[in-house]
Amino acid sequence: MEGPAWSGQAISLSQVTRIPDGTAAAHDRSVDVSIIVPCYNRGDTLREAVESAVTQRGASVEVFVVDDGSGRRTRAVIDSISHERVRVLRQANAGPSAARNAGIRSARGRYVLPLDADDTLSAGIAKLGAEVLDAQPNVGIVAGATRVMGKPEVIPCAFDGMQSMLPKNSILNTAMFRREDWETVGGYPESLRMGEDWAFWMRVLSLGREVVVRPEVFFDYRSSPQQATHSPNPVRVVEAQNLILREHTELYRQNFDLLVDQLTTTRSALAAYRRAYRGTDRAKAAIKTLLRLS
């Protein structure tokens, strides 16, 4: 189904980090989709991710593996990958935003499909996304369902209009978008190490782009303790929320009631947590005092 369109205030491009002029690769009409795979120490899963990308059929694809400062073992895995559709870029560790931007900057395709190094694409997704974007010029994002590896349940995309994006991200990272939109909004915000996909989608939507949500499974998600989303850093979550709020102040002002609901819910949850665990916190403080005195 197609998500509702949103027409609102576009963010000021002076508020975002622009991609330096002259660094973007020339578009190549023979390449439909550039699949960007950032990799930081995920050599154990990278081959499977790359295999799912290079075997896409029905669309011309190129694959960029961006080594984001990985250690020796993962570098060895990356060095062993040899395929005519795959290019490797290397950089010092700078986070997922910088890695994706580096890959897209060197890419030639009209459309971009990010893929994490521990996930796998479903067959035919590059073709499906490209067909939607070809047929509907107003569409900026094509998203689909997700499946957790080893489980049969399909999780539909949660996007349901712009309001579903205001309190939290409702479009997962592996969704297709236009290279030209990435250029227009300045790419992913490299100051963020978490929530960067939410911030980027908000930037694309601020252009007035529409979202198409498909029922097909776009990718299989590998759940593991190594992922940042498995145990999110609350400071980095707030950094993403604050950046989005600053870049889209007028939009949030127009939806002030929703923002108030989110704030009151968060405060209530925090108060409940403090009440439930205050005894534990006091015990920890007492133990620390005893240890210092001993």
C-alpha cells in the first residue's frame, strides 16, 4: 500500500552537512541500484549479506562494501571477496552515517539501497524498488516488511503517514531511496552514531516526498547482542531526537499535542522505573559506601 503523502515545511539546507562538491560519482544509466554495505567487525556475517546483494536479479546493481575501520579478521574477510559487482572502500572508524555517505558518494546508481553487514536482502527487492521509483516520480522512499532470521513471522513496515515518524522511526534502514534526494538533503548526519536512519528519512520526507510501503519482505534481520540497537545508548538516542527536533521545529510545532503526549508518556515511564528500582539503587549506593570504608 502507499503511505499518505506529507507536504510541509522543508528543512533549511544550511542546517545539514552538505556533501562536498565534486566528490559524487557521475550517474551511470546502466546501473539501477547501488547497494551500500557498511561493515565494522562483522566478518562473520558479511559474506552472506554480500551474496544476497550480488544475486539480485531483474535490475542492474553494484555493491559497495565500506570497511569502517574493522579489525584484522574482518579485513581479511573483506579482502577475500572477489566479484565484478563488488567494490570495497576503506576508512578509519567513523560510524554508520559516514560509511553510508562514503559508499553513496562513490556509487553510480540512480537509486540506493542500504544493507547492514549482518542482514540479508530478499530476492528481487532491488528490481521491485526500482520499478516503484521509476513509475512514481513523487515517491522518495520504498519500504517493506522485515523478518527476523530463524523466525517465520513477518513484521510489516510501521510507517503510517508523517505523524508515525514524529515520536520514533517507523521506517527501517533497508529501504530504497533516490540518489538525488540524498544529495539534496546532505546525506546521513555524520554526527550521529545511532538514529541516523530516522534523521535521514525525516530529511527526505521534508522534501515533500511520498512513501510507498510494500507487503513483501525486504530483508531478514539478524538479532544479536553485538548490535547497537540491542542495547541502545540513551545518550545517543537523545542526540538523534534533539537533532531531528532542531531540524524540523516547525513540523513539531504543528503537531504540538503529539509531542506533549510523547513527553508525558516518557516522564511517566521514568517515574515508574524509579519507583520500582529505588530500593535496588539505594542498596547499590550502600554497598559502594561500605566498599569505600573498608
